[in-house]
Amino acid sequence: MFDTVKLAVPLILNEQEIKDIDWTQTNSSQRSSNNTSRTIFKTLNDDDYKGCPFIRYTYKEDDPSRCWLKVEVSIPTFLNGTNVYELQDGDIEIFFKVIRKYLSVKLKINLTRVPPIEQCTVEKVHVCKNFDVGDKKPHYLRAMASCIIPKYQKRYYCSVGSDKVESVEWKASKRKEKIYDKEGEIQQQKQYCNKARHLKKSKGLLRYEIELSDNEIRQISTNRRAGVVLDNAIAKRIIQNGLDRNGLSSGIKYTSLQQVIDAINKQPLELRTKSSLIAFVTELLFNGENECRNKYASSTYRKRKRQLKNILGVDELLIGDKTLPPLNVLTRQKRTASVVAKQ
């Protein structure tokens, strides 16, 4: 239920310990020429190890006790070498132990110097869920491309050279949600360890992911303690709330072409305009958006889309003879909701 997490670890290194570490990179900054104190940035990242945590240590050159140790890592990738596999019950406890040992080795200090990770502060966290939807995956993504979440900006991305939706992202000022084709994500990466095996494992997987805002994290734990925030029960409730809001927990019912035609014919429009709209929507359904754009002039295409939106009340058309099953992580009463309306 968790993927990426960024932790603030309360650990102070002395000058000799800082020198002994095999840092990947060192940078510095100075606010002004009058300020003699420099801020030193040290980073440690093992590119040879899949899922290696990104370690950043910042301190004041004239006072090394003024320091900040931040660790960012994908928990499933760190433990399993890939985030295709979801975390199981008990994996968070294992993660706390393994990452603590990892820090002691990489920072070349005794394990007792590293504080319990459960007591560290969570600065960023992604909760997620994989749904095996098989060949219905493109239909779910197409449906979500039409989903509007109030106060969020929506963007969706298609595979190169086609109108096949591969991911949909909703972004607010301090929060982000995303649903995407997990297999497609792996396929696009040129270097992926055991790629063939993980592609097979990810086939049919639809991944839903939420990056929590700082306010949400503080609502879970005022001190943002990792031992409280990284709780699978809490993650499930957050994901379920997201599924309820975007309509996935209710199932998705497509409208038929005949329903769209009937809606057009009910409008007080000239017969010629109705015929043009019906021809346009038929072309859009059977040949796809790219072909439709090629056939119609840009101004005409935009005009027809705008007319359809005024009639149907949605940006995207979901047309077909199928109902997509609900997606849930918690038991809910079965519901079916049409996506031919703003959500």
C-alpha cells in the first residue's frame, strides 16, 4: 500500500565521520559574500543497486551540529527490487529494520547510532494499490481521462503515436493523484532489471497512486512519526476515499452510441447541424481521436467537441456496450455510476 517515502532522520555526524563516508556528490552554497558560513550538501546514491535509497546530508560548515539527514526510497523496490509487487503485512516492520541497517553500513557508523526508523519524521509518502483488470485496462484509463476532480488540474498522457491513454494525473497545489498502466511504464524504461519477468507480472495491472499533502500526513500523526503514518489500514482508507471520489468504486458504465445520437436529436438544432454532429461522433468512435483530427479542420474539430460537451456535459466520450467492475480496497455496497457526467 506504500511506495515512495521521504524520511527525516535525527542523526548528527562529526567531522571525521563525514570525511570517512564515500559520498557520491558534494555541493555547497553561500547566501551572500558577507556570510562566511557555507552550507554543505552531501549525497549518497548507489546506482548499481536497484531501489537504492537516496541519502542527502546537509550541514553548516562552521557548525556541523546544525545538520539534516534525509532519506528518500521506494519501499517495495528497496525490499524486492521492483515496485510491481505490493507490500505484504509485516513488510513495513522489515523495512524499518533493513533501512536502519543499510544506513549504518553506508554511513559507516555503529547501528546503535541510527535512531529507530519508526521514530523518524515522514516528509513525503505515496500510497498505492495495484488492480489486476486484465484487458479492461485501457477502458478504465479512457474513463478516468474524463474524470474531473474539483480543485485539481487534470492531465493525461497517451502512448507515442496513438490516442491510447497510458496515464492520468490530477494535481492540486500540495497533493497529487495518478492512475496508470504499470506494464506500459516498465516497457518505456530502457534499463529495467529482469524486465521480461516484470513485464509479465505487470500485464493487466492498473496502478492507482496518491501523494499525500503535508496536512494529511499531520492529520494522521501530528509529529509525522513513521511508525504511525506507515500503517496499511490508514493507507487503505485513503485509497478507498479516492476511489469513491473518482467513481471507480462504483463501477463505470459506458453510454451507447445510440444514446448519444438520441441526446443530439433532442436538441433544438437545425437538421444539418444534428447530422454533422452524429457523423462526427461516429467517426470519433470508430476511427479514434487521431483519425478524427486528421479528417476535420482544427477549427471544426474544436467546434464539434465543444458542441458535444454542451449537449452531454463531459469533455470525453465513453462509448461502448460494457460496464467496468468496481475497484475497491475496502468492502463497499455495490454501486454503478455513469461517467457521462462531471465527477
